[in-house]
Amino acid sequence: MPMIKTTEFDYVLPQELIAQSPAKNRVTSRLLKVDASTQTLSHHHFDDLVTMLKPNDVLVLNDTKVIKARLFGTRATGGKVEIFLLSPTENTHWRCLMKPTKKIHEGETITISSTMTCTVVQKHITEGQHLIKINTAAPIYDSIEENGTIPLPPYIKASQSEEANNYEKNYQTVFAKKPGAVAAPTAGLHFTEALLQDLK
């Protein structure tokens, strides 16, 4: 079997073509249609889905809501730590990414705020992932909401955007309900309530 190199998947994506904030009207986003039967491509806008979908087609919507999964904390030494929550293993224990990790020890407590700390339970439970326990008197998701920030992808530079303060709203789908996601289902961001009604 021939070896495939990751370099074969490299491509140039000019920085100026990466949107830093969503279109004011989400349905005006561009949509590429791939027609498997004719093996052709055609360019559209997202609200053209109304004419593309057939009566018996099914849309599956991911209604998970993005949580404020990025936490910034301080060690007892004064060192700064960034924690990126991935998924809970139980109510208070979470898998996470952490940086820097080299000097952090198991059993160490990191202060997030006056109402929230995290204890490092185990380092490297899998490659690059660690296990922490969140310590707070409030319900876990309430505490994360109060103390965390929305984990924007690295290609979105919120500090350079006029909409930096609006990402809590803009980085959610209109049908997001159940807290738990650490990234938005990107295609879902283009739906609006009006489009969903038109599709129905």
C-alpha cells in the first residue's frame, strides 16, 4: 500500500479570505452544490436549499450549544494556565487540553476565579489530553458559563474584529439548546429561523 504524506493535503488559503465575523444575513453565505449524478459543481447561496431539497429529504440538526470551554487560570506560583475543556467523564471531572503542561503537577490546584478552581487529577490520560476536577459550589455548567470564554477557532482573531463581543451569540446555531459542544457545527451556523420555516 503506497504511503500517503500529510503534505499532499496542503493547500493555500489566503488569510484575507477567512471571514472574521459572520455575514449579517446568514443565508447569503455561499453554497457549493456537488451533483453526484452529473459530476458537476454549481455555485449558490445557502437559502437556495429551499429549491434544492425534495419533500422526502431529511435534515438532521445538531442542537448542541457551544459552552465557554476556554478557561484561563493561575497557578500558586503565579504562572498562567490555559485550559480547554473537551468532555466530561462525570459531572465534575473533565478531559481537557492544557498549556503549558510541563511544569504542572498532578494534584495541583489552578485558580480560575474566586468561585472556581481546577485540580489536576491525571496528566496525559491520552496523548495531549489531561483529566481535571472542577471545584465550584455552583452547578458545573453555570460556573463554566460564568468563568469561561467561547473557544473560537485559531483562524478567527476576535480581538481584530468589530464583532469581538458578539461571538457568544454569533458562534451558536439558531437551534442550539443543549450545552456541551466545544465547537459549533459550522454548516449549521448558516441557518436562520426564517429559512427553517421555509424548509418546513
